[in-house]
Amino acid sequence: MNHQSKRLWIESIQGSRRKSNFLFASVLFAGALGFFIVGFSSYLGRNLIPLLFFEKILFIPQGIIMCFYGIAGLFFSFYFWCTIFFDVGSGYNQIDEKKGIICLFRWGFPGRTRRVYLRFSIENVQMITMQVQKSIFSSHHVLYMKVRGLPDIPLARTGEKIHQKEMEQKAVELARFLHVSIEGV
């Protein structure tokens, strides 16, 4: 849900429920379960699953290591499935020019800090910045809001696949809406 009028800007932020996260969590779970079953099969001395062969794997040291990697992978997979289930990182950005207030809301993990809610005056916004974070395989464009008295606030998730032109256009529209300058575009 994205809505923009002359006085109100509402932008929804996608959280962890992405196709890539579902795929990664599924592959991680399947691989970790396979490692654990092969390691445990080497301990028992028989195949628990006919397609996974253990005959050439001794329990000490290969079977123990495979069990360890399998258990560690299952824990990481559980963590990823929890982030997907709780949709960590989803929320919205709301800028109400009429009231002069900016509200940023994000969902987190269950607990005291499940709801992350920032509310501050538009007058405290100093500028909009765009940074490019380059890695070996890709680059991510991140949009930040500099607010007086607060650290830089990211407005879009780092994992979002947004092209540089789209991010620049978004930064220009937002800066124009807030009547502030832009840095890094």
C-alpha cells in the first residue's frame, strides 16, 4: 500500500516474507536435515533414508562433524523460518505534512521490542541521503533520513532490489515532499 497526496505520504515496507527468503530457508533446512541424517545413520550403522548412503562414512570423526553441521544448519533454518513467520522488518513510513509529523513503524521479533515505532517532527529532518553498498556480487542502494538528535534512519530495507534510477527518483520525490536537500545522489 503506497499512497501519496499533497499533504500525506504513506509507504509500506516489505519485511522478511520474500520468495528468496522462503527458498533460502527451505534449501538450508533440506541440506541440514540431510547432513544430520547421514551423520546419525553412520552412528546407527544403517540407512535411515535409502537415498542417503553412509557406508563410507565413519562415525568418528566424519559422522560427528556431519551431525554437528546438520544441527547447526537446523538452528539457522529455524531462525530464518521465524523471521519469515513473524515478518520481521515489515511496516510503513507515514509523513503527514498537515500535522508536521513523521511516523516510522516496523515489526520485530516477539517480546518487549516487537513494535518499533518512531515519531518525530518534520522540522527535525535535516536531509535525505542515498548510499550505495557494494559487494562482490551486487550493490544495494539504501535511502536514509538524517534527523536532528537521532542516528541516520534507513527508509528502505537493504535487501530490497531497487535499481539506482528508481532509488534516486524516490529520494528526489521524498526530499521535495519534505522540503529538504539530498546528499549522495
